[in-house]
Amino acid sequence: MALKILVFLGSVRTSTLPAPARLGERVARCCVAQLEESGHEAVLIDPLDYDLADPFKPLFSYAQRNAPQDLLNLA
């Protein structure tokens, strides 16, 4: 039975150590590839693909009507 699995990249770091930056991105892409080779559908969720406020606040910290639309889309 194939599963749909979300792989979350947990860092938005782009230019600091370790070198190369965003080592986690390489790890996440490897996880996605391994899952797909196993017959599962894997989706990489990268926070840099969303225009989130800086500093980031989780969805539950907003009143429901005040949450940013991009954060609602991600949820």
C-alpha cells in the first residue's frame, strides 16, 4: 500500500555555517527520493516556498481571523 508522506524541511537558513548552507535540504531531498523509490508519494514542504512573517509565529498563536493567508495556505 503506497502512502502519501510529507517531508518537512525545518530550516530557513540560507547563508551561514555549515557549508554548504541548508544541508537539511539535501537530506530532505534524499528522504523524498528514498520514499519514492519505495513506492510512496513524498511531498517536500520547504518554508522558503511560503512568504511567512519574520520572526515566524505558528498558526495557533494567531486569532483565527488574524492569521496571515500564506500561513493558512500552508496549514
